[in-house]
Amino acid sequence: MNLNEITTHGGFAATDEPDGFFYCQKMGKDPAFLFYSKDFLTGVSDLTFEERGQYITLLAIQHQKGTLTKKVIDITVPNVSDDVIAKFVVDKDGNYYNERLRLEAKKRKDHSEKQKERAIKGWEKRKSQTDATALTTADATALPLVNGDVNEDVNTNSLNKVYFQNSELNDVFERWLKMLDERQKPMTRSSIEALQMKLNRQSAEYSIKQIEQSLEKNWLNLRPIEITDAKEETKEEEEARIFMQSIKDYNTHKTLYGEESANEKFKFTDNVQPDQHNNRLT
């Protein structure tokens, strides 16, 4: 067998690694995920050693199962702490998952698909007579990462993937990335991933309006939505708002310091008109 060529043997993918080692792996589920020691130590700095063990156990189970049901958590980590659970979010089915781990697993999957395409093209170029069925089984999980790290920052022109499940949000996000590229201000991969996580925490509708605002104004970043059609407040509305705020302040002060102190602090006139300048008469 020529190790300079990719080949398959009984469900295994093999290749000649640059360091001289022959790497062979059973095709199927990705058996690993990238683990960033510095990020992990920073993320668990507020956890006890027992809680860190709980956390890494749940991460490993999520990698194998995709999500964590309440039953699985109760069985594997019976006394899981609230601080550990706080590092997971709940999906619409009530299952738990860690956002960072899901993101890293997706990146490896996307990388594997790209490497699979490279493997097939390589076969087509060097083995034009190879049986077509063999080509379709080429598995690229055994190939080394491009440039050594799938997480290396790259120009967004090299990215071609679905950023969001909401198609409208995904389309407007791609348009904005394209605008940044055209202005020679492309986002790095890590910046895109951080922005994805931020936008996923708010509603798709708000995110779409936010990006459209940046497209309209040709901004290089995303900013809170500007309210341009707000109704101007009348003098009566202003006075009513100020008065209601004074009542709220009075009740808060009363709760904290007692009624006598509140009555001394907030002295309204007989016709219950708040002061026009600071909504209080002191």
C-alpha cells in the first residue's frame, strides 16, 4: 500500500501523517472534541474540584449523546450543583447542552466534511480508475487539520456555512459579512463565533433589525436599534410620569427605612402635586 495516498480498509480511513506516524481510525462518530485548557481553567475558576469533575463528566456525556436529559444528569451526577447546571442551557425539548461544546463539535464536523471533499478530489486526480464506490467511502476524519488548527482566524470569504437556523437571520447576516469583506474589514472566525453566540441570546426579530440597521447605515459593527419614530411626550404625560416615579420612590424608601422616614423625605403638597424639577418636595 502506498501511504502517500488515502485508502480505506474494512471501514477504516488511513493516511500518511507528516510526522511519520500512520494514522488509522474507524469511520463513524467523531470520538473527540477540541479542549482548550486555558479557556477551561478560566471557566471553572469559580467551581470547587468536585464541581469541576461534575462539569467535565457532563461535557463528555453531551459529546456522546448530543444533549443531556434530566434523567441522565440525575443518574450520572446525582448531586450536581447549581453552578455547574448554570453552564448549560435548556433547549425547547427541556434537554441541557453547553453552547461552547456544541460549537466546537460543529466546527470539527464542518472541517471533516471539507476534508472529505479534499480526499475525494485527491482520489479522482490520482486514482482515476479506482472503483466509484470506494470514493464515496473516503473519510477525512483521519486527515490532519488544515494549517494545524481548525479554529485559526480566517477571512470570511473562506467560510460557507449556515450561521443561524432562522433563514431570514442567516441571509441578512451573510449580507452584512459580505459588506464587511467588500470594505476590506472582514471578521475573523473567532469574532464571528462570538457574535453568533451573542445574537442567539436575543430574539431573531431583534437581531435581524439590528443587522439591517448596520447595513442601512453602512456600519462596521452592530449597535442597539435606534428608535426614530418615538412619540414626543406631552407636558401632561411628563408630569404624570414624574409623579408616578415619585410614588414608586416613596414606596421603595418606605420599605427600606420605614414610613416615618419616607414621610419626612417625601413631602407632597395638599393637592398631591410633585415638584416639577426633581419630582420630590424635600
